[in-house]
Amino acid sequence: MRCLIDVPTHTTWKTYRGRNGRRCQYERWQMTAQIETTVYRLIRPKTQNRLQPYVWVDAWIPENRRSGIPILDSNWIEPGVYRIKALVKKNCKTLSPFLASGLDEMDVREVE
């Protein structure tokens, strides 16, 4: 199965300083690029966003797109496979069998 996903291309951490000069807040900020890639597993989230509904997918990330994702990120499932959101609006035809089934998790490796 193939889906459109937004892959991080650049990740930075910003530190803000308070009035007294101390570091007070950390923020993770990402720029993304949209790619079409192979998906191995679909997972329905426990809580859903009403404005932009999404599904968690375990997607294969090509070598040239992995540079923007931190190496020690906990969303790396196995080498080359990353867990990321896939928006339902961009993948409505691809995700419709999964959404209609009512399952919480579906392995789609054999469906190709």
C-alpha cells in the first residue's frame, strides 16, 4: 500500500530565555516535505483531531529523506521504517477500506 506522508526535512530545537537570562522553554520545530511511500501498518489513534483527521502509519523512508529525522527518535520502528501521521484528506481512497473496517490496527504487508 502506498500513501502520501509529510516527512521532516529539517529538525531544530529552539531555546528561549526568560527575563532573568535563564533558559526556560524548549521547542521542537520541523519543516516537512510530502512524499509517496510504501506503508507496512496502519494504526487508528486513540484520540482524533476533528479539523485534520489522521492515521498513524509505519512507512518506509527512502535514504535521501532520512537526514531530517533525528537518529534517536522513538518513532523509528525498525531500520528504515518510521511511524508518522498520514492525513485522511490526502489519502481518502487508500485509507477507506481500513476506516470502514473499524479495526484499530491493520498490517498491510501482504496486501500488495
